[in-house]
Amino acid sequence: MGRAATTRSADLSAGEARRIALRAQGLVGSRPTGGPLGLLRHLRAVQLDTISVLARSHELVAYSRLGALPRKRIESAYWGTDAKAGHPNAFEYWSHAACVLPIEDWPNFGFKREDRRRRGRRWHHLDDAERVCGEVLAKLRAEGPLTANQLGGAKKGGPWWDWSDVKVAVEWLLDIGDVVCTKRVGFQRVYDLPERSLPSHLLDTAPPRDEQIAHLVRNAARALGIATVPDLAAYCGLLTRVVAAALPDVGLEQVTVEGWTRPALLDPTALAAGTRARRSRGVLLSPFDSTIWFRPRVEQVFGFRHRLEAYVPKPQRVHGYFSMPVLLGDRLVARVDPARDDGTLVARSVHVEEQVPIAEAGVGIATALAEAATWVAATSVAVERVTPAQARRPLEATLGELGLA
């Protein structure tokens, strides 16, 4: 077990805390090693989402930290198999949200699976659940790993959320750990039996509940670098009271940060890595990136208010359908709503933050768009709406210099 939280004598500036957070997330300083799988083990969770604009969110997370890797390499890392051990690299489960998680963390989500089993059902209604679940398990035993469509169809025929009984059943079985997903094909989950898909030593390992929770909180603390209790809770999908109860077993240092309204908890290894940025590349962040997925933390760490507007009626959107924050150095300087039109990456809207130097922001946004365009095989970049208007000139000038205007 670890030691209880202690109080440091020195406070941190807002800038130091911000750089600690970005370094822990692999966005400044040295890049995480080991490619996309090494990054997954560094972050401990990568959120999945169905929206795909430039690319799917889990691909954007790897791109923002590791550069323009082939997207197939990212996919094979998440959904592939360890060549030596012969077991899957990762599995899907509920953490902050639906996430891809390192395979070695399977035992540490056991308490979540048991809690869901005790709850007795998902939020979907399922008549004759025992029969349908039994049929799904029997089909998987007989035929091997299958998608929901192969099991009998994911939808009843109506809207996307109108799941079939088979889909409800297999997702419930995933919730409680009677099936597992370690692979996707065409972004469809492939379901399998844990005893056939997972290494036996993970199935046989069952740490006590409090150790599982402490492990997840410790992972979150390392991935965040510096955090409040709500930050830690959001990262691993736990209640704040559960996180607070686990802290004596985690070993974090309590600090105060300039401008923060809550006490902060510091991963002891975070300061050893330093508080300099050292990476000034402009990069687009997915709205589902773990650096920004908890909106109160984004406002506290970056002074940046961000909302996903994909589900907001178009006339009511302020920044766009899939507005992506632009990270430049250690600050979020702007947001871009991207789209693709054949071989052109289109910035439908660009909003530069107040107090950010226009020329600096224009160059940073342009280089971020240029790199993203190259990654998705676009040969040009088109810019539509720019706010404020005077940011357009340095933005388009830089794109012209890069041969993409």
C-alpha cells in the first residue's frame, strides 16, 4: 500500500501545473515510447466514439502525441495481438466512458463488473433476458467471436439507439464480464468469451476491491500528473467519495496551485520530469481527448471553456459540429471545426482565443492544419470563417508558404 497524502511546503504556479498536466498526458516533453500501444499504457484509457471527421477519436489521440502515424498501425496496436504472448493487447470497457484499456488492467475492473451484475440490468429493457442471454452465449461458444450483426442484428430497424434484444443482451453480458471485446472490425465490436480470449492468469487474478480501486486511481493520477479529486474520479469513472476513500492507499502529495479553487493532488513522479514545455508543435485535439474530456478541469487548468456541439441544432452552434481545440506549446489558443471535401481539409470555422497574439496563433493553427491535412492525405487546406477576422492573414500566409493554401 502507499502512503497518505502529505502537504508540500511550496505551491505551484498555474503555468507549472499546466505543464505538469500536459507532460503527464504525453503532449509536451519527450514523446511516449512504444508507439500507440505504449501510449495506451501511458494514458491507461483512450475514449472511443462513433463520430469520425478527420479520423476517429482514438486515432486522433495517438496522432496528437506521436505524429502522423499510419492509421492502420494505430488500429492494429489497439485491436492486435501480442506476438510473443499470443493474447490481445487491449479490451474495451467503461472507464471515463467507453474506452480501450490495456489488457493487463482486466482484473482491476472486476469490481465494476460485479457492481453492474448486482444492479441486474442495463438502462435498456429486455424481455426474457435469461433466454436471450443464454442464446447469445451458446452462439458464441458454437461459432467463435462474432459481431452484433453476426449474432442476429444490432437494431430493431428504427433509429440507431433502438437496439435489438440481441444487442441489449450482448452489451449486458459485456457489462458483467461474461463476454469481452478485444477487437473491432469496421468499428464494430467483436464479442467473445473471456475464457477463450483472455490469458488465464488475468482470469485467475482477483485483487480485493479496495486494491482494484486504488490501482485505477493511481493510474489516473499518473496520467493526469496533477489533479483534484473530481478530476481523478472523472478519469476512471468513479464517484468522488470512492476516490477520496482510496487516497490513503495511493500516495499523492497535496499542493495548492495558483488560481485553483480546490486542493490539488500531485503524482510524486511528476515534478521529477520537469515543468518545461519543450514541444511547441501546434496540434488539433479531439473533443474526446483525455486531456480535455472533463470540462471543469479544462476550465481550471487552461482557462478554456469547451463544449461538444455535435448534438446541438446547427443554428445554435457557436464553434461548430466537431470543434477541436488547438494546443500550441502549453496553451489552448484556438478551436477549429474541420471537415473533409475530397482532397481538401476544410476549416469551416476558426476561433482564436482572446488574449492570444494573433500572429502567433495564426502560424500555430496553420501548422496544425497542415500536419493534419498531410496525415489524412489531403492536398490542400481551405479556411472559411475566422474569428477575429484579422487572424486570417497570418493563417493563410503560413498555409501558402507550406504549399497548402
